[in-house]
Amino acid sequence: MDTPSPKALQSFLDELNATMCDRTEWGKVADYIPELADVPVKQFAISVALPDGRVLSAGQNKTPFSIQSVSKVFTLACVLGRIGDQLWNRVGREPSGTSFDSIVLLEREAGRPRNPFINAGALVTTDALLEGRIPRDTLTELLEFLRAAAEDDDIHIDKSVAQSEKLTGHRNVALAHYLASFGNLKNSADLTLGTYFHQCAIAMTTDQLARAGRIFARFPNAPMQLSPQQARRINALMMTCGHYDGSGDFAFRVGLPGKSGVGGGILIIAPGKASIAVWSPGLNNYGNSQVGTEAANHVARFTGWSVFEG
């Protein structure tokens, strides 16, 4: 299906925003992170970056939010750019079928996480990015990567969120030490954890996130920070693993690669056509944005965008 005209797409986004804001069920914010527990749940934003450079938006698209696990996509991109396929000796590429912070498979599979998007796999990926560097330089590298992708220098780490995660991230601490016990961390667990908590605390708007996602959509005029093969592989991982144990349902309903975060953000890629960012902080039972997931379904139906189109 051809991409709708910008005018038709903007009209649709405005109507979608009105529809979403009329909802009565918004999900539940990630209250196990104190800084996120206080975020008002009734919020919605959507931005669509197009190949011609335009970004169409609706809702609270200028409100920064904690991207949380959406950051894992960009950390993975940085690591693949640095060490390539060596990463896959330490992390798998299979769906987990379990919650994002589960320790069960990690024990069963001798400390090699199923994929880089569950928390254990993201810790290994962050550890690989950190190797041979100090945390400040690693975080600067990741921030500069994101700023270059979004072509926007106003992207920062929310230090209060990072501190909140550090104080309450007991499951992640357990995962990191379990990884270390199997020799799958090269740095100290505390060093990797501190870097990971700050990575997840990066704050962005949907406009910024949609623009950053263009590197995965492979637009001709977007920053070329990835090879075509790397973009293809990361999209494949987003499709199969980007929503944890809700990944199959998202692929079935939306048909596009996507990566969610418990801050309520979702990055969705329509290769060659659009980079889409949605945000609504209330989560469903999978830990993915409830309203954001529904909005993504509406976008896919309206546009006809799908990696499965015939």
C-alpha cells in the first residue's frame, strides 16, 4: 500500500489522539521505579518521521519521557558497530517467552541470555559497550549516537530516574551478579549496572525518538550510522523480541518491528516508509504501553504498513 499523503496522515494522527484521549482504561505506570510511579497516566503522544524529512505529530509530542528499554536498541547498534558479530558469542537471538527481568532461563542456559532486549541480555550488551572505557565515556558515546541519529543535541539523561533505578533495581542487581558468576561480564557488576541504569534513564520526546529511529528505517537522507545488514538484523530482533513475552501478539496485530520500554514509549519501524514513536506511560500485563500498543495497531491498519505485505 502506498504511504498516505502527509495531509491525510496528519488528519489521522489528530483523530487518533482524540480517540486515545477519550479512553477510560490507560494501564498502570511502572510504580516499582519511584520516579516513574508519579508520572500522570493519562498522557499520549505520537510522532511519525517520513523519508522526506518531515515529522508529523499529535498529542504531547514535546513532553520528554524516560525511554527505558527502548535505549537497548541504540546500545545494540553501538556495540554491533564496534565489535560486530562477536557479541553473539555472549548473547542469543531467540525470543525468551518470559518476562523481561526473569532469571529462570539465565540459570537454565548457563548465563547466556536469550536476546539483547531482555534485561540480562541488555546488561551483557552494555558491558560490551563499556569494555575498556570508563562509564562517563560510554554514556557520552551513547548520547552522542542518539543525538546524531535524531539530529538534536537536546537529549539528556534524567539523573533522578537513574538514581531511582539504582536504589530499587534489585532484580537487575541479581541478574548482573548471576551473569558474573558465569563469566559473562567483563567489567564489575556494579560498573555495568551503573551504566545500564543511566542508559535507561535517557529522556526523549516522541519527535526526537521518531527521528532517531530513521537509522533503522534506512531513509536515504537520514544519518547513516548502521550498515544495511545491521539495520535489517536489529529490525528482525525488534520484531521477534522487542516486546518480551508480548512480542508475538505485537507482530500479529501490528506487523512491524518495535521496541517498548516501561516508561511507556514504543519505537516502531516501517522500513523505507516511516519511523514511528508513541508514548503513553500506562502499561499492560506484558509491561508494554497499553494505549501505545493500541495506537500502533490503528496506525498499521490506516497506513497498511507491514513487513508481511504481499
